[in-house]
Amino acid sequence: MPQSSPPIYLDNAATSFPKPPEVAETMHRLIREISLSPGRSAHRFSLAASRVIFEARELVADFFGCPDSSRVVFTSNVTEALNVGIFGLLTPGDRVLTTGMEHNSVMRPLRHLEKTRGIHLEILPTDPTDGIDPDDIPRRLGKKTRLIIINHVSNVTGAMADLAAIGSRKGGALLMVDAAQSAGVFPLDMEEMGIDFLAFTGHKGLFGPTGTGGFLLRKGLMAQPLKMGGTGSNSEYEEQPQLMPDCHESGTPNTLGIGGLAAGLEFIKKTGRETIRRHEEHLTGLLLAGLGRIPGLTVHGPQAGAGRGSAVSLTMAGRSVADLALLLDRRYGIMARAGLHCAPAAHRSIGTFPQGTLRLSPGFFNTEAEIQAVLAALDQISAGP
């Protein structure tokens, strides 16, 4: 492909691109028209900003099957959301079950709490293709398991966990779900799936801007705040308020970003989540079928089908993944990601640690022609010097 051709973006597992036009238009309108400081004053701009936050909260609650929008908390990303849950729900001596496919936004806080709070961490056996066996959970729960943490869709292989099956087997433990790679593409219903804490990011499948994310907390469950400060509520007290969601939203919120996130959710509602999922599934199927015909190339993870996300990891004999990514970018104008993808546990599970993989991740705005161009480029690289 000549370098003058438009670039092909296949790094949607990191951040979706492009964004729907409605997202940019909404953010441009908001920053032009109001001061974006909600809940701090009673003037019309502050009230308008509060309305932006409230409507976004209602959208998120409805999207994830949460009956009470006050249980929706906005954060700067899914990493902050997961940290709130991990630090805010675990106490010294608690036992945690998790998997060998987790991102460092889960593993680093857990390893820290192993050292500082003496939590007991057990890693569930993970099949490189099929993930964990839900039937294995009841056998490993024990009496003291406080928390089960599950990556819904792997950011490395696209393998998907059966949340409904896991939720029905959690016993007395809490179920925390990292939905960074699945929110916006796959159905997620907190009540139906037995999810107690659902963490999401705004800048991937929800089509929002970076700097947005959040979590939903089941009614009756409280987590200790990760930060404290001004909330615009109960300002006469110097103690942190206990009401949701204020207790977790100290400081002036990212009203501009949250407004953009709401526009992304509206785009999904208008387009249809099933339409988005089918298109990504189709492109992923084309990609996997073509990769299987390229000599010397190995795909790590599930084959095509309804039980996987769009992240596809591969290695090529005789080539480092870093060299592959560089060649694709400089010679063919194809953007992908190489390395460990902030998930060393996942790469240990699939046998690609420490070199990692080349990850290709199609998104809703990619086309069949782009997938064919990527396959042609990899075929040329495989055949060439």
C-alpha cells in the first residue's frame, strides 16, 4: 500500500477511532455554551452542567441494567474505577479469586494489597482459548472469598468469559467485572448477570473521549472512597459525605468528557448494539480466516465466533512483534500495537511472555477493504526478506 493512502487504524482495543461525529459536535457545543461546573452554583450554567451529568448517569444506568442511576459513579478511566473497587471493598485477610487473563489495572492493585493488607490471591486456571471454566469457581470459593474479579473480554486474545454462568456460581462472594473491552459491544446487565461492581471505560466501545469511565455499584453495597474532597453537597461538614454517588466524585467532574460519553451512548442506541457487534464480528472473522492462510503466522486465542471480542493477537516466525508493528506502520500505513498490552499475566497464560504479540483490533468504523489490505501486507512481510 502506498504511504500516500489513508492510514488504517486497527488499534481499537486501545482507543476506538474515529469517534462518531455526534461526540465531537456535542463536546464543541458544550464548551462553547456553558461553564461546565455542575453542582457548585445555582446559576443557569451550573444547572445546565448538572443536567449533562444527570442525563449521562441515567443513560449509563439504563445501558448496564442498573435500576438506580445514583449507583453510577464517573471516573477518569476504567483503571481508576477498578482501583476504587479493589481498595474500597477489600480488607486485611480477604481472599480474592481472579484469572490469568487480567490487565495490570487489576493485577497491580491486587499484588500491592497482598503485601500491604495480607489479602490472599488465587489465580484460576485459564485455558488460552476458552478462558476459565465457570464450574471451577464453586470448588475454589471457600468460606472467606470476598471478591471474584473477571475480565469480561481479554484485551490480548479477545476470549470472553461467561458472566451469567459465573454470576450464578459466585456463592457469597462479590463479583467485580472489568468491562473495558466489552462495554458497548456485548450485552451487560448487572441484575441478570449477578454483577456487584461493573467497571467501564468511555473511550473504547462506548465511543466517548479519553479521560472518561466509571463504575456501577449494586444497591446496598458500599466501597470506601479512593479520594476525598469537595462534592458540592453537604459542604457544611468536613467529613466526606456517605451518599451515592457524591462520596466517590470529589472535585470538579469532567463535564465535557461525560457529555461526549453520553453522545457515544446515544450513537450506540441509535445504531443498535447488535448492529455494531455483528459488524465487528464479521470483520474479525475475515481477519482470522485470512491470517490462517499466511505461512509462519500463529494466532493466539479463540477462533471466529460469537464468543470472542475483536482483539486478535499473533506472532510470526522469524520476526519480532515490534518489527512487525513498525513495518506495518511505516511501509503500509497500518496502525497496530505490539508488546505485552499491560497484561503480562495474560501473555504468561498463552505462552507469549516476555516478547508479547502483535495485536490487531478492528472496530465499527473499519471496512472489509481495510481488513484485506492488512492481510495482504502481512502476507508480503511473511514472504519477504
